[in-house]
Amino acid sequence: MSTLKRSLTLSSVVMFGLAYMTPIIVLGTFGIMADSTHGTVAGAYLLALVAMLLTARSYGVMAAEFPVAGSAYSYVRKAISPKAGFLVGWAVLLDYLFLPMVIWLFGAVYLNSAFPQLPMALWIIGFIVITTAINIVGIKLANTVNYVMMLIQILVLVAFVALAFHYVWGDPSKSLFSLAPLYQAGVPHGLLLAGAAIACYSFLGFDAVTTLTEETINPKQVIPRAIMLITLLGGGIFVVTAYAVQLAHPGYQFVSTDAAASEIAKNIGGDIFVSIFLIGLIIGQFASGLSAQASASRLLYAMGRDGVLPSALFGQLSARFQTPVAAILLCGVVALLALFMDVTTSVSFINFGAFLAFSCINLAVIAHFYLRRRSPAPRDFIRYLLLPALGALADLWLLVSLDHKALTLGLVWLGLGMLYLAYLTGGFRRNPPEMDFSEA
């Protein structure tokens, strides 16, 4: 039996998670966040970081207990029930399949704004073809490409933050130390909480690295550490960047909310820096798409290898590259839907699955480590009941805060999953196929 090759270290896994999150997206969405929070973007990101750390901790606990690929799909199956695990995996599949499409669509929109004479379809197809080719060749090449692109992205972010602080330093009416980007008495708490819900979308990616377990050296230690590091580093980047940019541009009024960061970039660095900023954004989207497609293809491979999806198509590795080529190609084909969709519509596809999976991971920790123990230790109440319960409540709040369109699409997808589960299990009379993520 062919298996995935272990080649990823802690730094490699952290880099993949950060690339998946696309740290520079904090600038691309700054105008939307500022408008939603009435100028307290940093505060919204700080609240989001607290909520995501609770769930990241639960992911780390489950990853240490079950060092296998499959992410929420495996954890819920093992901790709660096979049928529940299947439905969570189905929900996550919605997120994983459509996230690369959304990422590449964002990149195409940025490029189309810079080069309006060229059709946006050209940029979308270009993203898909290049990223698919890199992922087919193998994870080592993707890892190398990610290091280079993340370095460029981080340099642009550092330059943006440095210029923002320099801009504030040179203005006697502004101060480098202010609570305004974090909290303002005149801003209703509801707006700050709503902004935190939006900000949580930027954290999607810390969980995706669990799909690389079978390609990671010493995954039982590396994956939990990587999950927490990705969440902390990503959240730190978001909070510091939002704080600096909000200082440079207090309030939430822009000529164009969608292009707010470009407007700020011009104010703090001039026309040349606007071009540098746009290059950084595009590189960030490319790196994120590379990681998103790699993670999605590994989930499809894991499901196909054990018969949950057709194994002849999804459960095979390329003899030449030792990568799940069919799954990678499917991600590319699904992304072609971006040719017929806008950003708002496409984003609505991915939120439901992520927050449902986050909620279930926290419940899995409670079920496996607390409810199944005959005599839980006193400290287990905090570690395995209180903290994951708080995480589950935070994630459920995020789930119900989605707009009606996202909830409708998510429930329809979940309904299709129930029908497929009924087919696989003969009307729920038996368990779905057992997925074995251990190496032969």
C-alpha cells in the first residue's frame, strides 16, 4: 500500500497554517471590518483571538490523542460516533472544497482592479493551473514555494505597519498609544461582537494543518504545537496590524470600503507603496490557495482511501509523484465555479462548515476526555469540560451569527450529507465505512 511521505517539520507545518490564513488579508478586509466595528478593528480581532484559542486548544488535545489525518472528520468519529464523524466530515468538505475557489477569486479581483483591460477569467484560470501543478508535483515543492511567498507577504505587512506607525509619529495630533482601536465607549458592544464574528473568518487555517499529519515528522508532538503557534502568531499579526492601521486612519470613513487598505497605503507610503502592497496581497492569496488546495486534497484522499468516497478515484496516489492527483484536480475543477460567481456569494459557501466543525471538536473533547472517564480528576473539570464548553458556545454563537443565505446553503449541504449517509449505511442500520488513517 502506498503512503504519504513524512517530510514536514514544525516550522513547515506552521508556515502552511499561516499561509492558509493569509495574514495580509487583515489589510484586504480592513475597510469592511472598520465599517462593521465603527473603528475598533483591533478590539474585534482580540476578541476573535480569545474565541479561536479555545477551539485551537481542543484541536491540539485531539491531535495529540489521535495523531492521524482527517482533522475534525476523524476526531468526532472516534470521540462521539462514526455517523456524527461522517456528518462533520461532510460539513468540513464544504469548507475545504470551496475555500480555494474563494481565495483564488479574491486574488483575481485584486488583479482585475489593477489591470482592468484583462478579463478576470484569465487570472482565475491562471491561479488554478499554476497552483494545481505545484501541488501535484508534491508537498516538498509546495513547502519551498510557501516559504518564499510567506517571506514576501510578511515583509509587506511589516512595511505597512512600520509606515503606519511612522505616519502617526509624524502627526502631533495623533498618539502611538491609544485605546481607541481596541475599545470606544460610544461603540455599541453588539457592533464589536459582530466584528469579532467577521474577524474569526481570518483565523480559518489553524485547523487545516491536521490534514498534513501523515506527512509530518513526529506528528503527535508537532501538530498540537503547530496549531497553537499558528493561532497565536496569526492572531498577534492581526491585532498589531489592525491597531497600527486604525491609528493611521481613525474612524471608518473611506472613499471605497473594499479598497480601504489601498487608500491608507497611499496616505502613508505614496503611489509606489500602493503597488508594493498590491503585489503582497496577490502573493498572499496565491500562498493561501496553495495550502488550501493541499489540505482539501488530503481530506478527499483520506475519505476515498477507506471507501467513504469512491476509492478508485480518490483513494489512490500518483505512482510518480506520490500525491492524490485526482483529489487535487477535483479542487481545481470546483474552483472553476469562480468564473460564474462573485466574492460575496462564494464566501457564503464556506462559513457554515467551519463553525459546525469547530463546535463539534469542542464537544468531542468533552465526550472523550470527561464523560467517558469513570472518575475524572478535579483539574479535568477545567481542562476537559469548562474550556471546551466555552469554546463550543463561542463557535455556536459564530454559527448562528451567519447570514440567512449562508445558513440556508449550509443546511442544504448537510441535508445532502444525511441522504448520502443513509445510502452508505443502508438506512442508518450500520456504521459508515471505517477510515484507517494509520500508515501501513
